Amino acid sequence: MNKTTSPMKMAVVLTLGIIIILTLLILLKNYSTTPEAVVFDEQPPISGQPLLGNVDAPVSVVEFGDFKCPSCKAWGEAVLPLLEEEYINNGSVNFSYVNVLFHGEESEIGSLAAESVLKQSPSDYWTFHKQLFEAQPESQNHDNLWLTIDAVVDIANGIPSLDSSLLRESIEQQDEIAEVNKDTQLVNEYNVTSTPTVMINEKVVEDPFDYEMIKSIIEEELQEHE
Ligand code: CA
């Protein structure tokens, strides 16, 4: 009987086999080096922070934001309303906001004002928060001065249940600086380097403007906490 497998054929088959295996290994390696989302051991604590929605919601979304930051204004106008409509209003998600002071004195005035309103009249907080972002000029660059004590007091004047002279006093005396510092501590603890940074439970959203990504993380978390 004549054996048909010549050494030449064997070599070709072996070489092809090796090439296929190497290609598969390279493909698998590329798969596993896809960047992973940053996940902390614990979600940021939300007690003492302004809260929108159900305090016992299974999923918490936290925005690290700065009233001086144009992207934060844009996020609050474009993404937050979608979250409210789909998840916050029905109790599955709650939302809180942590102050970030990346733009100096104006960020500080905004933060002190917001903390002061939260203390004086918690039910007015989100109205004030929204109106302060609305007051940010559309075409502002970071160097434009607009977030002044007068501007903040003006906004408070338009909200009947707020005492605007009490607010002015509170900002001038830095009454709520401890709360502002508490937020800065969270900013450091969670390595926040840009605003807005958005976290869903323990996870940092890679692109806070990618609503589909936000949705898929929320759905995942809702299933996990069912
Ligand atoms: Ca705070």
C-alpha cells in the first residue's frame, strides 16, 4: 500500500494550523485588552447631598459638576431630563449632585450658594440649581466672569420661598464651607479630573453624553439589585 501523506503535505498542514492558532490568539488578546469601565469598591455616599427621586431607589446616579462648566450645563439640559423621564420619576433611580470647584472663586460662590439653598429650603434646591445653570451665558469661555454673589442673589429673588438676604449673608460668611469641603473630598476620593463626571452606583460612565451607554449600565444594575 502506498502512503499518500508526503512530508511536504504534512509541513503545509502544520504551518497552516500554526497560522490559524496564532491568528486566533491575537484576536482573543485584542478582545481582552478592550478598556474596562472604572469601577470603585463603593458608590459615593449620597447622604447630605441634594437628591432627586426616591431615596431608596436601587440605583444611584451621581453627577460631579461645576456651575461654571459649560459641559455640565449641556449635560443637565440634554441628558438629565431623559433620566428623569425614564428612571427617576418611576423610582428606579435617584440622582444627586456633588460640587466640583475647578474654576476658582466663581465655582466656590456657586457651591456655597447651592449648599446654602439646600440648607435653607431643600424643596427649592433643584429649581435654584436649574436656574443657576440657565444663568450661565451660552457662549461663555471659562474666563468670563458671571457667577457672582449678586447674580446668585438675583436668582434667589425670583424664588419666593427663598430668603435672598439670608443667602447673601450665608455666602459672604462662608457658612456652608464644610459641606463644600466635604464635596471636594469626594472629588479627590473618586479621582474626578473632568466635569461632568457621572457615576452609576460604583461605576464611572466613560462618556456621560452617551445615553445608550448610561441606559445599559442602569439596566444591568437594576437586574443585579432586583
Ligand atoms: Ca454637597
